[in-house]
Amino acid sequence: MENGNNLPLPSGFGTRPWLIQQTCGGSCKDAQTTLVDMPDRSLHAVTIPEMQGKICLGCVYDGTWLLLLDEATHDCFLLNVVSRRPKISLPPLCPTKEYKGATCGVVGSPANFTVVIASDREAEQMFLLCSRPGDEEWTDLTAEDDGCGVRFSGSIVSHAGKLYAGELVVMDVDDGEIRSQDLSTDTEDHDRAMFGPTVRYLVVSHGDLFDVLIKYRGRPYDGSFIMMAVRRLDLSDLVWRRVESIGSDRVFLLSGDYGFSCSAASAQLQGNCVYLVWSSCDCERLYRFCLDDMTKSFHQILPKPTAPSCRTYWVVPNDIQASEFKGQALLSGPTSSEVTLLPNDFNNHPEEQQKSISLPPWQDLRLELLELIASNLSLVDRIRFPAICKPWSMVTNPIEQAHVWPWLMHISKQDGKCKMLDPLRGEQYVLQVEAFKTEIDHHVFRSSKDGWVVASAGPSDDEIFIINPFTQDIVETSLHVEFYRFRGITFSSAPSSPDSVVFGITSSTNGKYVSVETWRPGEDSWSEFEFDFVYEEAHPPFPVAYTNPIYYRGEFYCLGRKGNLAVFNPSDNTWRVLDKPEPVYGELQVFEDDHEGAKFCYLVELGEDLVSVFMRNADEPPRVFKLDKMNMAWAQVEDIGGAALFVDYRASFGLLSPGAGNGNRIYFPRYSEDGKHAAFYDMETKAYHPTFYGVKEPMNCVWVVPNLQEDA
């Protein structure tokens, strides 16, 4: 195929996976098509005459056939963008807005095919359209539904001569008659927590049917992916079983409602990874989910997010989908060296573990000099200090007095091994936490404070407990009545103390409904307080931001998505939206599914101050505001007085004295490919380090400040 200027398509197109996006549809006859080459993510603008003025409904067959619709003429057809085969005409399709979010599938061969277009399950107009060769019009199978309620929804794939969709519906074409059946599949217990805001894709790989589930927190465009699972369907008992690997030679490529599998070497991509095209609030992103270490990273592939009528789709040549592993896939970078910290390392002071390395000049140092050295050591060095030799073990060395700062705690498997990244020293440690060693429950980190981590578990994600991973102390709350649905959660004081209050909050998208839940030690259930302002004009709506609340001066402060504040008083269970400070983004339309202006926002306690941080993308530096308590107004600051911020929607912290070379930085829960360098923004040089895009972030992580004080 050639472009409109008789110039060939980019070199390599059709030999490996590319991304394709129609930059303009509808009546625009001069529309160009953007092609993205994966190895370097380079953009190539071409003109494909058959696609001009058309809406692309998806890459629906064989990785190369696109379903296109002309809104002006209602012309509908299949187009193979890799080969030069002529287009395949379909019956005219009168466009509606519902078609732009529909899911399509093709079963059979180009000479004898069946095309299905299914509405989204939340669409106002439900339809299940079908067309076969020679049909003059589409057949709406919903009109012929016998009441069984079978509906196609979500990802659709062709597998073994049938179409599969959703959870799991199968459609078969036999002698021109279309039959659909809703298969009663089951899932293993530890995957039942994959509910709530979740996207799912069906992928066929080497004759097996896989289900990829990716759970996100927040709205799709400005939320964060927090969990991923890949499952394979066991056809013998129709049970989805989780797999930890898709193979070092395979990659899954997802976009829209479509998924493909291909050779990692042929794609020139890292193996055992899932690649997802996603419209974020800042740009069109390509996410990489690595199953080896359960991390995610993303790159910008288009400077602006796409609309439903011009999504970006994979084009994957069929020969590399079915190919066996040949050559070498790209490998991940080397990981940093890790030091294992055993639980008893925090509690004991061995005297002569390393006699063989003791040197006389060091062991003969005067006691007062050793105490001076010990007083300036970091937490981990204080732990190691007494083990050097017997005289050193006699030094007064209270570990509790060590200078500490947030570490990034993350876990990739259910083996209890928690990795701890020290962002200031660039070192990683491993801490064995027995509570996280399980074959059933999948633990999700939700928040942390004072060394205690809030986590959820259970088949319905309704078991909320608080653990100090350094001492292994655990406080179990009452079983939550519903699945975990908080936008933020924290507590007032050490959860082991009788006067502690655990606080969780959520709200409707428009902020006219706010729900607060609290739990105190000894209570049998959570207490829920609902604040409904739909009919109360005197109370402004408050869409709660997806970030941690802060317990500040006896009340829980919550950040709104527009940058204003609301407060919950646990003493009288009252809720109030503060008139001041005024919203930072007062004109932001947070009620619509619109990318424009949306921000990622965080609330941080820095010493005696409240600080808010708003960020969007690499082109816009983070905006930092400090609350002027006297005037109750946000004051934007260009530096934070040598302090450091550690931000994340789960938990954020401020450190007044991070040490030389670490001040005026904003740290993120990400690190370089080799795991040695924490990602941060330098407020002095106004630059991201090591970069904004491409750094790795663990799927299940949280900032935590080490706390070695055992529960009394």
C-alpha cells in the first residue's frame, strides 16, 4: 500500500508491530494517519486514501484488518493496512455516538467471515449487530434475543473458529446460523479482588485463551494502575487460572478493546511484558507492565490524548503472532544489589559475627569517638555497626534515634519478601514479612504513617489491617462491609493506641455525595457517615482527590480535585468544606470525562505546614503551594527551603532536612531501569531525574518511614 503522494510507507511497516491512529475523522478529507514505530517510538505522518475522512472502529481481525466507517456516506468496510488486498465492503452503517465506543470482532476468513459490532455494557443504546457475506443490511441480534440476556461486552477475540468476549460469551457460526452462549467460568479465590475499576482484554497466544485484568484507581484518564493479573482459561473445567509468566519470548499488545500476542524478538520489545496504549490526562501513553518484577513504566507516544473516534490501535502482522521464539528478546536492565534485612536485625545486637574482618586500628578507637561516629550513621548502618567487632557492640547506639526518611516499600510476589528502596542512598534492602507470605490473599498497600502500613486483602478486598513491617506488629480492623472503595485512608495516631481513629473517605465524581468511614480499636464494625449535598445549594460539591488525607491539628484534612480543602472532625463526626483556601483550579471541569486541565495532586505535611502539589506531564513542572495559615490561602513557592517531598497518592511525606544534595527535591515512587536511582524533580534546576518517562514504578508499593519501636 502506498500513501497519497505515491511514497512508500515507512521502512519496517508490516514486519513488526506498529501503532496506527487516524488523526481526524468525520468530514475531514485531508486527514492524515499517524504511524508509531515501537523500537524508537518515532512518529510518521502518512496519507492512506482509503482511511481519509473515516472513523476507525478498531483492528478487528488478524492484527492487520481495520473496521472503518464513513460518517458522511455511512460506508462501512474492512481494510488490510499491511497488504494491498482490496477492501471488503460491508452493509451501510448509520453512525451514532455509541458506535465510537463499540467493540468489534471478525470470525472466519476474509472470504467467509462474520462481523460483529457490540455496544458497551454501559451504553444508552444496546445493540449486537452482525453481518455476513452478501448481507445488504446489519442484523441486530438483540431484537432476536430470546430472553437469555446474552450480550457481548468488552474485548472480543476470534479463537478456534468462534468469537469470545467478556466473562465469557462465545458466539459460533454454523451453516449461516449464529448461536451465542454465556459460559459459566469460574476464577481462583485470589483473583476475586480484581473488581471495581478494571479493564480487561482477551488475548489468544499459541492456541490458549488468556485474560488480562488491569485494575486502576481513580478515573481512567487521571488515575493510576494499581494491580494486574494474567490468567489462562482451563478449558477442562472453565476456570481462569493465574499465570506468573507469558513467556520470555512473548509480549501482549493491548489497545482499545483489542489484544494480540507476538514474538518479543520480532517486536523488538522486552519479553514477558504486557504493553498497553492508554489515554491519560496529559498525553497518549504506552504502558509496559513487566511480569518479572511486577513494575510498570510509560512513555509518551502521542503528545495529546485521543478521543473515542480516533483511538490508537496495534497493527500486528500475523506471521509474528504465531511465530515461535527466534533470536533474542530485549532484556531488562540489571537490578541493583540488595541487602537482606532479617526481622531480628532490628532487635538484636550480635557481638562477634564478623571477627574475621576486624582490624586492630578500628577496634582500638576510643569509646567517645565511636559514639560520635554512631550518632551520625543512617538506620541501616546503625543496625550493622554493633556486628563489626566486640568493642563496637558496647557503644551506646539507640537505633530509634537514627535519622530516618521515607523508603519505598514494594512487593511483587506473595512470598513475603518486601523490597525497600532508600531513595537518598540508592540502595535496596529485602525484609521478610511473614504476614505477606500467603498462597491465597493478594495484599494491596493502601497508605502508611509513622512506620505503619495500611493494607487490604481477602477475596473481596474487604479485610483491612495495619502492619508495622519492621517489627511485624499487626492491628486488624473489623471486616469491611464492602470492597475497598476509599479514595484515601489514614489514621490519627499509632493504630495500637486506644484513642487511634482510622479514617477512610470517598465521594461521587461530581462531589455532591461524600462518604466517610471510621474505625477505632475495639469496635466491631466501621462507622459510616454520609453527606449528601444534591439538594443543598449552600454546601458546595467537593470531589475528593485520589490522595491521602492528613491528620492535622486534631482533624482530617482532605484535598479536593480542584485544590480546595475539606475537613472531618472525628470528635463530633462533622464534615465541612472550607471557604478558604480558594481552589487552585477553580475553573477545572472535573465532572466531565475530559482530559483538559486534569491534574495529579497530593497533600503533604511538611513540619508544621500543609503543602499541596499538582502535576500533569513532563512539559509542565510540578506546582507546589504552601498553606498560609494566617490568611488561609495557598501561596505558590519556587523552593521548599531545602526540604524534600516524597509524593504518591497512597501516602506522601515531607522531610525538612534530607541532607546535603537532596534538598528542594520532589521524589516519586519510581526509579531507573537498573534500580539504582530514585526518580525526582529538582526544583532548583527545574528538571526531572533521571527522566520523566521510562522510569519503573512497582505496581504494589508505598512510601514508609522506618519505625523500629515495638508495640508495647
